[in-house]
Amino acid sequence: MIGIEKSNTKRTMKLQNDTGIQWFSFMYGKKVFFIASFLFSTLVHSQTLADYINEAEQNNPELKAKKYEYEASLEKAEEVRSYENTSFGAGYFISEAETRTGAQKAMFSANQAIPWFGTLKARKNKEISTSEIYKNELDVLSRKIALGVKQKYYELYGYRAKEKILKEQKQLIENYKEILLSEVSNNKTSAVDVLKIEIALNELDNTIEILKGTMLNTETGFNTILDRDGFEDLIVPDNLIIPDEEPTMVIDDILYHPELLKYDTLDEMMNAQKKVNTKERMPGLSIGLDYVIVEERPDLTFDDNGKDIIMPKVSVSIPLFSRKYTSRDKQFELQQESYVLQRESAQNELGETLEKAINNRITARINFDTQLKNKIQAKQAEEIALSGYQTGQAAFGDLLEIQKMLLDFEIKQVEAIQEYFIQTAIINYLN
């Protein structure tokens, strides 16, 4: 097999080297450019991601509904501070009751029930505890929205990075095709190699088209999370870099996760409800006033003739049958026991999820480093294959096979980066 001319070989090798990502450039000494681009991309990435999270939270209808529920619960705390309605009554004596000072014509009354001392405060504290539950749910939902945005953000990054790699690979294969066509016209190579190139291009086109559909679905899902009216462009970074060192994790931080604090808040609400129950089993007071209109007696003259009657009243309601209050206390205690067990179960589940995310992130780093080594070795194999092809000691199919390997390594490297940041988002949600 006749070798490729030196100028074409240099051109091909340059095109292949141009497809390397910045980590590969870093390995060859382009440190200043790499660090500057890394800092810039990190700054843009964090700002853009924060904007998306803020937009999603502002537009999310479920989060808005939770906020209204929380505000309504705060108003409930004001409601229970009020006394029960004051009752007023009026009556007319159809059959008049005769008294020494005259006949009773009509009666007016007013009555106000007053709960036992401290009852209103206990009810208010109970409703404040209830409002904390809504506040906790707000926090959990906000975290879930942020996690959903981050996951779509990093998924979209991965698909776009893959598309870029595939297009660069396609351009490189097309350049191989041009070189081979010139070789075939000069009877320096076989048409079979050209057909192999065509098959490789067809496979790349097929992969790119499938990826476009997947990417479109991800963009649609992203816009849905942002609750946008139409389909708008989404900006994600061109590259993401896995940090050199793995962040230190404090597993105990999960104990203060809102999903677990919810059960602490529920327990506090039960304690507040117990205090309300204790107050309500105490006697209730009621004060009132009756006013009776008395008609003057026309046949007599004396000082109190026709004098109206004013009668203040005080009444006490005593809960003689207190079984319902005892039953309530028992219900509250059983509910608190349930919350303790639910918290333990939720903690175990979150702990398992956190440990899995940490292990997956470490695995992603290992995969990234492995693919980086594979790429370096594949580049060396590529140079050997090119040299062998020039001297007729290697077939063109060997060169294509190495290109497939390089493409696979680059795709897996992008997937490792994508997985690393998705798992980081899950870890951040849990801490």
C-alpha cells in the first residue's frame, strides 16, 4: 500500500490533534490558556445556573401555592387569638310578668365566653408550629426545584459536548475521505478504504441525528421546569472541569436536612397541641348582662316605679366528662412515636442516597482519569498507525479503528464529567 504524502499526513495529524479537549492540551503544557478559560467558564457557569434556579423558583406554580399556604397558616395564628363571638339576645313578653315595680315588657341580653387563662396563647403557639411545617415544605420544594434545574443543566451540557465531539470527528473523517479520493485517482490506494470511510460517516450522521432528538427532549424538559411560555434558547458552558481534589464530606450534615427537620417540627406541633388540650380541659368562664324594660304602674306612685332591671351574670362550664381530653393526649403521644420512626426511616433513606451519590461521583472521577489515559495512548497508537500506513505496513482500517476508539474515549469522558456534576447536585441537595 502506497503511503500518504508528508503534507497530507501533517494536515491529518493536525486535524486529529485539534479534536482534543482542554485537559489534553493541559497535558501538553498549555497551562495559562487552560487556567484562564477554566476560571471564565466557571464564573459564567455559576452565574447562569443561579439565574436558571432563580427563574424556576419564581415561576413554579407549586412553590407559589406553598407560599400562599404558609401565609394562610400565619393568618390562622392570628385567628385563634380572638375570643368567640359575643352573643346578643332580645325578647318581648307576650304574657307580661307583673312585679312590684311594674310589668316586664322586654329583655335584652349580652354574653361573652372567655377561655381559661393561657388558652388563647396555647392555640396561637400551636398554629405557629403548624406554619413551620409549611415553611419546611417550602424549603424542601425549593431544594427539589434547584436539583431538577441542575440535572437538566448538566444533561444538556453532556449532550451538546457530545454533539461537538461527533461533528469534529465527522469533519476529520471527511478530510480522510478527501485524501483517500486523491489516492484512489492516482491508483495509490483501494476503493474499499473509501467505502469504509463512507460507512463511518453514515454511522456518525446516524448518531448525531439521534443525539439531536434526545437533546431536544432535554431542552423541552428544561424549559418546562423553568415554566417558560415558549421554547427559548438555553445557555450552558462549553466545558466543565472536574476539580483536582474531591471535596470533604460531612455525613452528619444530613441530620439537619429539611426532609428530616419536618418530623422535628411535627413533634413540636404535637407538644403545642398537648398544651392546648390541657387548657381546654380546664373550666370555661362566661360573663353576661341582662337588661329588662319595666313599665310604670299607673295606679301607684313610688320611687322605683317602672325602674328597669340590670342583671350581670357569670357562669362556669366544667368538663365533668374528660375522657375525650385523655383520648386526645394518647393520640398525640402515639403520633409522636410515629414521627420518631418516620424520621429514622427517612434518615436511613437519605443516608443511603447520599452514600450512593458520593460513590458515584468518585466513580465518575475514576472513569474520567481512565479515559484521559486511554486518549493519550490512543493518540500514540494513531501516530504509529499513520506511520505504518505511509510505509504500507498497516491498513487504513487500523487507522479508522483507532479513530473509533478515540471517539469512544472522548464520549465516555464527557459522560464522566456530566455524571460527576449531576451527583454533586444530588449531594448538595442532601446537605
